[in-house]
Amino acid sequence: MADVEGVPLPAELDDLGEGNGGNVSLVEFDVVVDLAWIMITAFLGLLGHVGLALREVGMMGYTMKDVSDALEKNVLVVATSVFAWWSVGYAFAFGRGSGDWFIGTQFFFLASTRSCPFEDEDLCVYSRSPSGPTYAFFFQQWVYASIVATITTSTIAKRCSNMMHAAYTLALIGVIYPVVVHWMWSDSGWLSAFFDPRNSWGRFYSGVVDFAGSGVVYMTAGAAAMVGCFILGPLKPEENAGRISPTNSLALASTGTFLLWVCFYGLASGRTLGLSNGFARVAEKVVVMVTLAAGGGGIGGIALQQLLSFSPKYEPSGTLVLNSVLGALVAVQAGSSVIEPYAAFAIGGFAAPTYLASSALLDFVHLIDPLGNVSVFFFCGAYGLVVAGLLGTTMNTTASYPEGQNCGWFYSGCNWKQFVTNIVGAVMVAGWTLLTSLGVFLAIRWLQSDSERSDTSVSSHSQDNVQAHPQVAPSWKFWKRKHNAPVTEDSTAAVPSPLD
């Protein structure tokens, strides 16, 4: 056994102290602990792909052939994200250099990258913790990127070919998403709370408070998905919006939601990038805030469902509660390290009406989003990012951010600057992602011929099967049609929307 200041360590760690009399220094031990934490939380985050797949299959009313195609599409997208992140995405996101305030310029194909325990080594890249090994950090950040890709492609499922899904993933993970990450999570970005004045000049006050990605990760995914839905068109004939296919499985959707809940524990707490230097306390607080927010979202969804039940035409839908929970989990990510428990529960509770109202808005503009992903990820992410600028306490902000970071406007000793900074961050994420995605999806629409679209591997089925796919998200159009249109044999098969 080797000792760390008198503490016995497993024999497996003895070789860390080779050349140091067989003893492991505290710095070396911290590296091992932080490395293990980054890897474990990243592995936990990978469960999100299983959750997203189950949710897609459960809500979309797929046939067995559809299920096979959807899972194949998801695997292809994740594999494509690996290449995009390794080749250029990671470099654009975290490459550091003098004046790189907009986009990174180092570490393409992980060149000149290695694990390093000391902050002053030039070849190391850090976003927060000085003991975070670079390779583990690369892997963790790829997990976030792959989740972004899967959210986007599941939203536009059955609207384009697998080849087009892969092509968009290359653009999203190779360029669009990394730029947002660089702005807010690198030490060179102009909106980053981890800004290092030695590397850049564009600091905006004290940086955007987005600890675990309400804006960086989920707004980006939701904005890209929204553009895809608009440009690629509806999933099915509009007159079938609001129908629930008998092949839907609320059990699969619920299981997927629970897995995503677990996934968010890893994605949120892993952003501490270690447990040393007091960050174990931050991590334990983050998981409690995530738990309270999810509980608030579920209760908020149930409360809304009960209020809507006063309508004599209303029939309950479990998707409202499931998506309210997911919306709450997304919303709390930004402020999970700086808010108090009551704020986390309130953020989760108000995520339910945010999801419901945004779903009605999207229905009004005729955007067909069967899974409700745009409402869950884009609108709830934006809501969470903005309120994080209001509800961060001084003590919590000091514990999880560098010295000088502003706290929430609602607390004494703080001011409006953090609130405005977070609004600027939300606007920049939305603007950049919407504009760049617009160009990519227009190109995809042009490249994909009508014959390819009708014969794609994810939609090469009969018209009857296509019409069976549901509009699971709340539908105002269906509410109007159900109350105003005469009842027909076809309309009696429809299940009312959560908004009825």
C-alpha cells in the first residue's frame, strides 16, 4: 500500500508514485479521482441515447420495421458525431489561442492533446477544473454533442434519408454546436463565465451562467430541430394531426423518460469536472437541484392536466406529464449549481406551462413536432437559461464559478447584469443555430429528391402506415376540429389532445 498523507491507498495506485518513493502525492490522487468522476458521469450520460430511442419509438406509433429503421438511424447519427467531434468539433469548441473569442483553432483530430495534471502545461485544455485530464474531457464533451445530434434527428425522423441525417450531423456537431460551446464553456469565449483574459478580449460582463447546458446543449438541439421541422415539412398529412396511433406505447415512452432523468444526473453533476478542490459539494448540490426540478415538473404537469380535465371533452394524456418532467430537467440545468432548493422546485413547476404554451404556439404556426422536442428542449431551455440570471445566490455562485462572477438579480448585493447577460446568451444561441441550420436544411431539401424522400430507409412504408403516425404534442388545431367538425367514423378514433 502507498500512502497519501497517511491515508492508505489500494495497491493498484502504487505505480502512480513511481519515482516518488512509492508515495502518491495529493495532486496525483486528485487526478485519479477527477478522472474517474468525469468518466463515470459521462457513461451515465450515454444512457440518454437509450432514453431518447425508447421515447421516440413509444410516442411515434412505429411498426416493427419503423422501429428497426429508427434505431439504425440513431446508431448512424451517434457514430457520425464521433467523427465530427474528433476531427473538427472539439477543436472549434475548446481550441485555445490568443484572440480566439469566436471559435477555437487548436486540437484538430486531437493533435497535441494528452492527459495532464498541472494547470500551467501549455498542451492542456480546461473548462473549469485544473485537474481534468484532457482525454476524459474530450470524451465527456462528445457525450453532450452526441445527445444534441440525437435530439435533433429524432425530431425530424422519417422526413429525410439516413444519408441526410448523417450529413446534417456532420454540420451540427462539426461546426454549429462547437461555436456555441466555445462562446460559453471555453476559457476563450466572449460569453464564457470561465473566461481567461490572457486568451481573449471579448468578455461580456461576467459571462453567461449556464452550468450544465440549458442553452449550450438543449437550446441548440431544439433550435436545430425546429428549423428542420419547418424546412423539411410535416411528417404526415396535416388532417391527421392530433391522432394517436394504437401502436403507441406509453410504457416505452415512460421508460425512456425515466432513463433520461437518470441521464441528466450524469450530464449535470459531471460538469464539475471532478470532485477535488471542493467540487464534491457542488456536485451533490447539483443532483438534488435536478431531482427537485423534475419533481416540480411532474407535479406541474399533473396540475395542468387536472385543470384541463374540467373540459367535458377532455381525455387525459400521459405525454403532458412526461414532457413536463423533461422540460423541467432541461430548464434546471443552467442554474443547477447556483440556485437554492425552493428555486429548483419552482423552475421545474413553471416548466410545465412553458411546455404547454410553446406547444400551442408551434401548433398555431403549423409546425408538426410529434415528440414535442422543440417545446421541451428549445423553449424550456431558453426559459431555464433566462431564470438562471435571476435566481443564482451569491454563495452558490462563488462556490461554482470563478471570482467576480455576477449573481442573480433577485438577491441583495447582486444586480441586473447577470440577467441581461443570460438573455444575450439565449438570443445568440437561438440566432446562430437558427440561421446556420436554415442554410444546411435548405441544402438537404434541395439535395433530397421527391423519389428519395418517399423511398428513404426511415419512411419507405405504405401511406396508411404514414398516416398512422401521431401528433403526440398538444394540438390546438385538433381542439378546434373536434369541437366544430361533424363526427365521422374516422374522427371517433382520435384521442383528444392534452390541451382539450
